[in-house]
Amino acid sequence: MILSTKGRYAVMAMVDLAMHQKEKPVGLAAIADRQEIPLAYLEQIFAKLKRASVVQSVRGPGGGYTLAKPAYLLRISDIVEASEEAIKMTRCATDTHVGCMADKTRCVTHDLWEGLGEQIFHYLNSITLADVIGRKVRDKFPRDEHAAPHATLYAELTESLQPVA
């Protein structure tokens, strides 16, 4: 899948940090304990988040981490990218135009997966840390619980894909 544990843990830890920082920095051990994330792994993630200026560290007694900007300015895509997680669905290299096939061409489904990756990025880019904390994600993207696949459209589509005899 697109998002490894590193990206998910980064988002989970940032939500925890935003919820608990109040007036003082939050220690990684507390976040690790509440989110059930291995502390050593969380330290690696926060080193990347700090390098990307997503968090700030405070040394000394009572030290820990704080958000580098307000939660309403931190997009989930910023956090995922800061944790050095690529938001992509293709297996092709992103920095070249070389495809994933043995002959260096792109596979026939490349555009499909690339488009899906772009949609996921746009989704994560439109949600802020404040949206998650305030439980506003469903408000931004309401789900129709009663929606069913359109059987007629599906039948027409599958019929049009049948080989002609």
C-alpha cells in the first residue's frame, strides 16, 4: 500500500503532540506510550520532522517537542512528506522517466496508479492537523453510508469490455 507505518506513525504522533502540548513541550516517551509506537522508531521519525521544520525540540528538564506552526497550518501531506514517505502508487522511479518494465517502459496501468497517488495526495493535502484533532475530516468529506454501486452502469461497462466475437 501507499503509506507505510512510518507515515501513519508520524501522523498519529503529530495528532497526539498537538492534543497534549498545551503550554509545554511533550516528551516522545509519553507519545510512544499513548500511541503504542516503539520509542526508538518514534525518535527516528521526529528527527525527520524536526529537519523539515514541522516540530521544534526543547532541551532540558521538561523538554520535548512542540509544533513548529499552528495545527491549522500543518497539512497531513506535510507530515507524511516530512517523514520521507513518498505518496505514490506506481513502482516506477519518481525522479526519472524510466518505467518499471524490464525494457524501461511504463506498464499499461501506470497512469491509473499515478492518478490514484495524485488523488491521495490531494486528499491528504486538503486536511490539516486541526481538522483531525477537531474530528472535522468527515465534515470535509462526508460519506454516503447508503450509497450502493450503480449496477446498471457497472453492467454496461463490463459488457463494453467484452471481446467482440
